[in-house]
Amino acid sequence: MNVPIEMEVRVYADQLEMRIWDYGQPFDLHRCLERMPQELDSEAEGGRGLRLMQRIADSLSYTRMADDRNCLLLVKKYLPLP
């Protein structure tokens, strides 16, 4: 099944924001993460992406938009360059 996606990355002085939009079936991100094992299985063929994003991000959210798209938002904060 092909589900088209759009990506947007915004870089600010103190953070990076990455948004990924799709028209796939929505899901409950927080429930999915709660049910996943805390340790990553390096031999698994899939299922590591969400856990990796959660570990990298300072904020991770998944929202169903009014136009029937889903938006995954990852925010990573960092110290501004001098």
C-alpha cells in the first residue's frame, strides 16, 4: 500500500522541528509507545522507528488534522550557537 507523505523541516536558533504528514489510518501514538518494549531489538525487521524518535526528540506528537491528514511532529531543542 502506497501512502503519500509530505515532510517539512524548520530550523530555528534553539530547536529543529520536523513534521511528517500522511493520509494513512490514524493511531494513538502514546498508547503505541506504552505497549512497545523499552529496549530496542536490533534484530527486529521493523518497529524501531517510533521508539528511536521518542528517544531523540524533546517532544513527539501525532495529530489528526481537519483535512484528514495525520501530522507527526518531532521537536529537538539545542543550545544556540554563539
